[in-house]
Amino acid sequence: MSVRALILVVVALIIGVAVGHYALPRSQTPALSVRTGADGGGDDPAKAASRAMTFTQPKAPVP
């Protein structure tokens, strides 16, 4: 890689980081939300499995 190409890559990286940091709006919600509280902070495993099976089971044939 030539020196000119390396300088171009470094400048493009600096510009990309600056645009990403200053120009793009930030979300007000955290990226990872951890639930805590009286409900135990989690979902009942049986309910979660039931919900998952709702979308994975094939439909029964109509008689």
C-alpha cells in the first residue's frame, strides 16, 4: 500500500468517525436494557417456549 493510499484511508476513517459521532442522532434508549424489579427481571420459560412454538409449528390441515 502506498503512502498516499494509507493517508487517504486514515483521513477517511477520521471523517467517518467524526460524522458518526457528531452528525448522526443518538437514541435516547440504551442499546441493552436489563429488566430488574419485582417481576424477577425475566420471562417465564414456559411462556417463552409456547410463544416460540406458535410460529414454528405447521398448521393443521382443514378437514
